[in-house]
Amino acid sequence: DQQVKQNSPSLSVQEGRISILNCDYTNSMFDYFLWYKKYPAEGPTFLISISSIKDKNEDGRFTVFLNKSAKHLSLHIVPSQPGDSAVYFCAASEAQGAQKLVFGQGTRLTINP
Amino acid sequence: DARVTQTPRHKVTEMGQEVTMRCQPILGHNTVFWYRQTMMQGLELLAYFRNRAPLDDSGMPKDRFSAEMPDATLATLKIQPSEPRDSAVYFCASGLDGGHQETQYFGPGTRLLVL
């Protein structure tokens, strides 16, 4: 039973355009959401997070949106750059802090020059 | 530059053999997590520890997997006996629960192939 789902295994975007990665969850107890980025042969690295009390969090080119009623979050990257090509994992937990995370399957983003 | 280290980085073994993966968490972190990455499931949580005590190992096949923290600087994940379906990348992550850090820091992973 996948509590966190990323339904798009891959996404291809042209450099300079907006990349939008989506994530859905089913557990209403989730209170904190994160995005991780992973390059080949490396571990995932933290990118951005959002608490359930907010609906948007922005950090430079990265913005995460949360729609609690739809149990949906998205990551926007604008403008997209070639270095953004990686696998992006959505994750959720029932509390902030170094708590147990439930991850999605990941979306492979490719930025084309 | 503090980081999580994992050894070995790659392991090829035959079915039935014991496999031991090691992780050194970031100094001062009090939570340690073991994940397995597969194509179908993404990142699955196998086990996690807080202050060296196991809190949740419900994601781990108990008959063949075991996870321990002999001390605060070492976490181990063992598979005995290993099976081809265990082939995956295993990640260790550490974090500071109750601190201002709000995330987990991942090691580079151990890529396991069981033949």
C-alpha cells in the first residue's frame, strides 16, 4: 500500500522552462512533507520542505505547494537548469524533525538544453 | 564536512551468503535509518533507531534481516542468508531528532547484487 505516490516515473523539460513534479498521499496523519533530489551513485539530498500549516514554501528557484484537501503536493522548478536533471523523491512524515519518512517511488527529471 | 559513510559501496555475493553493511552516522546525530531502493518501491524504510534503540523495524523481513547499533558511531544491517531478491541499493541516513535540523542526511549507499 503506497501511502505516497509519484505517478510520473519520468519528466522531460526544456532548459529555462518550468518543471512541475507531482506527489499524492493518502495518510491524513502526515504533517510534514519534503522533497529530496538524487544524482546517480549518490544518496538523496534534502531539497525543500513544507509543514501542513502552510500551502507554499519557496527557496530560490524551488517552490513547493501543498493542497491538503486534495492530499497533493507539487514541486516547481523555475527556470529549469541542466544541473536539475536527477531523480526527485517526495516524502512525508507525521511530525517535523528527523522522524520516520515515507517516500514515493521517485520521478526522473531530464532537462534538455 | 560532516557526512554519513557507508561500507562497502558495492557488494556482489552468492545466494545463501551472509552480507553485512556498515554505516557511520554524522557525529552528534541521534537517529539512524536504513532504507532500500528498488525500481518498483522507490525508497522503503527498513528500520530506524533513536539513541541506539530500535524504534521501528516493521519494514524489514525479520527472518533474514537484522539491524543493530553496537555504539553511537556504527550501525549495521545484516542479511543471512541472502537471496537474489535482496539485490538493491541500501541507504543509511542519520538525523538529529528534537534539534533544529529538520531532515535526514543520507550516505552514498551500498549497491548489493546477490547472484
